[in-house]
Amino acid sequence: MKKLLLVAFAFFTLQIAAQTKVGGIVKDEKEEPMPYVSVYFKNTTEGVITNENGKFYLESSNKQDTLVISFTGYDDIFLPLTKAVNLDLKIELKEDNLLSEIKIFTGKTSKKDNPALDILRKIWENRRKNGLHKFNQYTYQKYEKIEFDLNSIDSAYMKNRVFKGMEFIFDKVDTSKITGKTYLPIFINEQASNVYGDNVSKLKKEIVSGNKNSGFENNQHIMAFLKDLYVEYDIYNNYLKLFDKDFVSPLSRTGINVYNYVLTDTADIDGKKCYNIVYYPRRKGELTFKGDFWVNEGTWAIKKINMAISKDANINWVRDIYIEQEFDVLNDSVFLLTKDHLMTDFSIRQNEKSKGMYGKRTTYYKQFEFDKKKPVNFYKSEVNSYNEALMNRPDEFWEGYRFEPLSEEEKGIYTMLGELKQNKRFQTYVNLGTILASDYIQIGNFDYGPIFSSFGFNDIEGFRLRAGGRTYFGQNDMWRLEGYTAYGFKDDKFKYGISGRFMLDKDSRFIFFAGNRRDVEQIAATLSPITDVLGRSFASSALLASGDNSKLSNINLTSAGLEIEPLKNLKFAASVNYKTLKSASPTFSLGYYDEAGNIQTDLNQSEINLSVDYTPRRKTVGFGVDRTDVDYNYARVFFNYSLGVKGMLGSDFDYKKIQLLYRHPILVGGFGRLTPTIEAGKTYGTVPLGLMSVIPGNQSYFIIDNAFSQMNYYEFITDQYIALHLEHNFNGRIFSRIPGIRKLGLREFVGIRGAWGDVSKENIAINASNIPYIAPNEKVYYEYFVGVGNIFKCLRLDVTWRGNYLENPDARKMGVKAVFGFHF
């Protein structure tokens, strides 16, 4: 027994000794912290660079005996490591005595004789000759692990009342190999898949073979959050999208405009000569990284790269982002990505000691095969590929498929989360987060909400209360019922709406839908049709509005139809609608002259609708009748054809209407994102005001998408129109160059909106309403705006100026509108 204990103790000691941890701060002779200093273990590629405050932390799973500290223009330091753990080191660098005899590259390093830039140019020339780009087709196996951890755990944190009754979770506290901070794993998700790609046709498909979750697999909003945070990126691209921000890649062709590059070392890695280049940002406040990379001589392919965002990058609630990628050589010449690790340190405050949460994604790639062509239909099939069996793979599957085994702490997450799910306090926290994310309160299999639509106000209803909800058994429900009721205290009337959606075939997403709504609505608030029978514009009941908001209509709408998605993100829909419209106000009229010359105030209309909705690159979560978008930065083309049939169900008019919407966010070379939206339409036939295309005004004090901020409701009436909205988000690029303002993290918006339209003589002739038909046909109506976003990290304010038609009654020359939202 005694020998056994000695063996165990010796083994434990060797394990401890086989790990080396170092950390500290690097300063110059004037005691000033030195950022971007290279710190690495001698004769290895394991290293980091110091942060903006000169601090560093480095850890190796192997025993290391020498730490090298190196910076251009200073003497290298070779620091012996006598202990396994060497923290709180204080290192002083001294200027090199040979400064007068060598060239030092500091500040701007875009000089022609900078060897680092010579290497960078060779990387650009060969980037499409390396990796998967070298082959026509490719396939590989992929294993992905996503984990969330509470960090900066200390004794005071453990005693917080928030964790009362959950103290057992602190048994799993560990230390980060990257930051040296203590952390507590609270969530883990694993996914195994096979990836197929065709570089010729630029198609890609991922087939999931297994997914394992530690307790939130049925929470659609948490899963959407995970997918939104960790999209794929290619370090060879000019820009890397993280948290909806476009960071300049250190390998970008425009990198020399925003980075400094320094060649610091050469070494043989796996028998091949490699160069080490350190890079760091030239200016503060820009979306850039700092770090280093190793590049292979000859192929000029990246062997290993480390990237950490600048501390003052304009991104909310993120203290750090760290990326590490490793590449292995294939066939003695082609380097392929084999490991991709991304870690984000979330925190409300930027203070290093404040509590926060790590979000980590680690992806491994192996079993590469090339030039095995597959038909195009292979990539476009399986619109709805959900298979419940894949979500319940046994432990044996994961033991064989994990490219890297889980640590003991990670294994314990599954057990710990199982216990936490039974904890009432923990479930309360989860429910609160879900409510904020989804706008619904879950009560059993019923969701109450949307809660932020519970209150409203307009001139007809006065103060309005709304209560509603939907069925919810899980994110993959094959059917869903939804309904609401509302009451206006001024008009003393109840309103209601009810709808249902049923998936008849999950493979093609063949869905039947039907519903009925009786309500008060501002029908002049949108050009493109709202496809949801319960959809109601924000303009109908904004709590705060300017001017007259009495031009509302009573609507009774019944709709039934089918939709199908034969190809991914390409949806066809057909529906039959019947609606009655009449004015909800004694001061507003929808009147028209009938064939006998009599004035009619009520409109009865049946309509057949056919639509096509194409959303390339749209990503969603869930496979049920309703899905959640991962983000909204995808292009959209929407076409709608409406046919009014007189006499059908007592319908009053014959007409045909075509409508088109096109929206496409565009990255503009590191200068932010331009989002153009175009809407166009034409009505063939004679129709009254209730069926016309009204250019949407906005009399609320809040920003409404695709509406004109300085235009009043029913100011412009058309039966053919085209509208253009251009908005550019600079994402703080301009403010980041202004001292004093830079620290506020503000973001700049500019834009212009315009609309042209006309109305036929026939439609003017039947108008018996008290609304004059004025169309912007002589000149294009336009308005322009500037905006400041990220005020207090949640508020955006736009100032809009009206460009023309200032002679119109009650025309507003200038106005300020706001919108609240939480964005990274």
C-alpha cells in the first residue's frame, strides 16, 4: 500500500512538473509598460505577445526551462525557469547598443525594405494555392465543441447570494491556459459532421452526424445566440466577421494600412523552415488584432497564427477575443487547417478584474479527401435535415468521434447541468434570460407574449392593452397555434386575432397556414405586404407619436394558404385572402364612387396571392414550423403577385398587383456596411384608397424600417411606385480617429431615402375619401439623415432632413428619431 501511494505521488508530481505557467509584465528602462513584446518558450512555437498594458500569460503542457522576451530595438532576454509556475514576473527590457548600426522598424512599417512585408506579399500571391482552395472539390470530417464558462472566480464570488443552493458547481473550477484566470464551465455543446465543398461551383454543405448538448438543446434562442456568435471565417480573407463586425485580417492585402509587421525569428517546424512575424495595430479604436504567425518558406502557407483583438476595439460587452489556428502539411506541400480555437471574454465592464464569461469554440478537422465531384442537387437538397436520432447519440459514438478527448472538467459539465436543471433558482435565471431573448414567458407548453407588445396608444383606441400567446412544446414543433386579444380604452372595443401553422412534410417544409384578425390598423405603414395574418405595424399603436394619428382602419382579415421550400432558402407561397376595410375614425374616410356613382365607405375584397421569397445564405436554428434567424445580414429577394377577383365572396374589385423587394447588406472594404433596400410595385386596374400603394410615412418618434421619417401618413398615394433606402453604418471607424470621442465607442450612420410614384386618372376619379391623391411624380421625394449609435450601448439617434415637397400641408422639415437595441 505504501509503495502504491509513493507511485501515485510520483506520478502526480510528474504531471505537475510537466506543465509550465508564466505570467507578468514587461516594462522599459523608464518603467513604462511595453505592448506587443514577443514572449515565448525557447526552441518552441508556443508564445504570445504582451497586451496594451505590457502584461502576458503563457502556459505549456510540457516542461520548459527558458523564457525568451524579444522586441525590435531591445536586447533579448533569456529568462531561466526554475519552477513550474512563475507568475507576477517583472521584466525590464533595455535598448540595444547596436541601434545605430541596424534598421529598426517601428511606427509605420510599410517601407520597401522591411523583410516582414516581403514575406506578407508572398503570402498574398500564394493564398489561393494553399489549403482547400487548391482543389476543385473537397470533403472532411469536423468536430466542434462550444463551451461557456463563468470566469474570474474567487472566494467572494462563490459566496454571492446568486449561487445560494448551487454551491456544488464550484467543484469544477479550472484555470484558463490563455489568460490564467479561474473559470467555471456551465455549458457545453458538441457536434460531429461531414463537410463537402465544390470550389468550382462555390457550393458547400455540412451534414451533421451527431449533436450533444448539456441541457439547452430545446431552447431555440440560446442555440441561435450560439450560432450567431461563432460563424466561420477564413484568415486569408481580407476581413473576418465576428459579432457582426468586420475585423481586418492580419493577412489582408490592406493590412499594411492598419498594422505594423516585424520579422522576429526563424525556426524549423516539422522539418520545414518557418518565419515568425509579429503584428500589432497602428491606431487605437479600429477593428484589428494583435499577435503573431508562423509562415512556411517556399509554399508561404501559414503554419500557426495567434490573434487577439485590440483592447479598445469598438465592440460591446467583449473584453477579449483570442483566435488560434494550426495547420498541418499534406503531401509535403499543402497546408490544411486542422485546429481552430476561438475564445471570447464577455464582460459588462472592461476592467480586467471584473467578473465575466468565456465563450469558447474549438474545431478539429481531419480525414481530408479531394477532387471527388458530386452533383449540384446534392448541395441543394435536404432543406429540412433534422433527425432526432442524431441528437441522442450514445457515449460510444462520441468516444470514437472526438478528435480530442474531453477534460475531466468538461465531462463533469453534463453531470453538473443535469443537477442544475433541477435547481429552482437556476431555472429562474434561465427563464429570465429566455424571456429577454424571445419576448415570451413560457408557462408549461404555452408562451405568453410578445410581452413588449402589451401596451400601445393611438388616437382612436387611446390606451391599448394586449394579451396573447402561442403553443410551444419545443423548437422543432410541427404545428403551432397563436392568438391574442386587445382592448382600447377610448373606443371601448375588443379586438382579436388567431392563426395556425401546420407542417405537412418536413423534408420540403410544406406548410398549411390559416388565420383571422379583427383589429384597428394603420394600413399605410408598409409597401411590401405583411405575410403574417397576425402581423401589425408598429405605426398602428406607437406609444409616442407626432401629428394626427387618426387615419386608422378597422380590418377584418381572413387568410389561408400553403407554402413550400423545395430548395434551401427558396420559398414559394400561395394564399387566398378575404378582408373588409372601413374607417375607424369619423374624421377619416376610405370612401369611393361605385359604378352607379354612389359613395361607398366599406370595402369588401377577396384576393389570391402568389409569392416567392429567396434568402441566399440565410442561416436558421430549428427545424419545426417556425425557425429563428441566426442573423439578418443576408440578401433577400421577395416577389408578390396579387389577383383581386370581383364577385368572389362578395368582392368589390378586379385588379392585378405586382410587388418586389430587394435588400442586400454589403461590406465596403473595412469602412462599414452599406444596406440598400429597393421596393417597387404596380397595380393594374381601378381600385379605391384601401387598395392603393401608400408611400409609408412615420409619425412616431422611433425609427421604422423602410418608412420615411419626415413623411406623414397618407401624404403620398400611388398605384405604381419605386422606393430606395440607403443606409451606411461606419461602425465607429470615423469616431475612432477623434481623440476624446474614441473612448465613447460611438458609431456613425448616414443615409438617404427616396420615393417616386404615380397614380392613374381612373383611380383619382373614383376617390371619394377626404384624402387628396398626391403622388411624388413630378420629382423624387427624398430625405437624408445622420445618426449616432451605441449611445450608452443601447440607443441610436437619427437626425433627418426633408429634401423637398416642403409646401405640402404639415410638412416636417427636420426631426429626431430613436431606436433601442443591444448590439455587439
